[in-house]
Amino acid sequence: SLCAGGAPSLSYQELKDLKKTNVLHIDVRERWEIDRFGKIPASVNIPLGELVEALQMDPTAFEEQYHQKMPSKSDPVVFSCLAGTRSKQALGFAMSLGFS
């Protein structure tokens, strides 16, 4: 299930369309889930438990750890998880840190 700021839920097709733009897709599932169920192409895995810390990292450290440019507070970001609960939490965390 997917979560974005403007729209609480996105369909798979909407996500595919968004990914053609410069949106950052953060998968907040645990690493074992990625290993077991597979990685979503062009997504970056940041488990929910690491997210608050990750979004406050030094941009260079973020890029070294996640092999992805750190999003600015105004960049479009989409969160996904398995059922939608963690992606909603992730959205709340990001917004509380000042992400729009």
C-alpha cells in the first residue's frame, strides 16, 4: 500500500506515473521483507525504525548509506510498506520533520 502527501493512497499505476518524474520512493519495510518479497524497482529501502534518523542525516552520510540523494523538505516523496500502516506513520514522521 502506498502513501503520498496530497493523496493518502496511490494506485500502482499512479505510482508508476509518478516515478517518471523526480519523486523519491521510500520503502519502509524491514530488510528481511525486501529479501523475502523483493525490492520495488527504483525505490530506496529505509526501514521505518531508521526513517526519522535518516531524514535528519547529513546529506553526504545519507547518500553513502542509502545510495540515493537525500530529499529536500520540498521534494516529492512517496512511502510504501506492505499494508499501509507503516507508510502512514512514515508520512507523519516526515511531516513532523518539516517535509511538505
